[in-house]
Amino acid sequence: MQRVFAATSGGFPAYLIVLYVLFFGALWYFMIRPQSVQQRKHQTLVSGLKRGDRVITSGGIHGVVVEVKDDTVTVQIAAHTDVTVQRHAVQSVIGKVSRDDLRRPGKGRAANSDVDDLTADDSSTNSDGSSPQS
């Protein structure tokens, strides 16, 4: 009878070690691995940024990349409005702008046409939308 108690008491059951290994393996596979894959994809995206890419920043700003430096990217968000952000702040690339549409503020036909359109609209209507009376 004493031998039975000696065999069953004491010692650490080996199946608990296997259970812990399986638990941490599943934890790594379902939580840590997808995050590292996502980080690798983002790093590839950020390193591949080039002039003319339409991007969304992590702050939700949409724009077009007009200049790429080592750690920063200049994004044009409107005519005559450029924002310089860190490269890692670019969340996604949503497309490519054609070479004709790509412009620097103050240069080219497209940047100045926005201002011309606004001044033409102001001269043809009053502030309430009615036409001016002579």
C-alpha cells in the first residue's frame, strides 16, 4: 500500500508542461504573429512611398505625396497646402496620381486654375447666390 502512495504523490506531472507549451504556442500564433506580419507589411509600404502616391495618414488626412525624404514625407492635401509628416504616419496608399495631375503649389496650370475659378464665381454672384444688379 505504501508503494502506491509513493508512486502517485510528489513530482510534477509532465502533461502540464505540454499543456503550457501548447497554450503559449497558440497565444503566439493567434496574437503575436499577425501583429508582426502587419508590421512587416507597413514597413514595406512606408519604404516604397514615392512621389505621386495617394495616401491616408494615421490622422485620417488624405493627400498626394509630393516629396519623399529619409524620415519625412511631404503630402499635398489641397492647392497651396503641404503637410510634412513622419514616414511611419502614412497608414495606407490608396492609389497613384497621373503625372499630369501631380503638381507643386504655385507651379503649373492646375494649381492656379483653382484660384481663377473662385474669383470668377465671386464676380458673377452675390453672397446670397443671386446675380448682381447693374
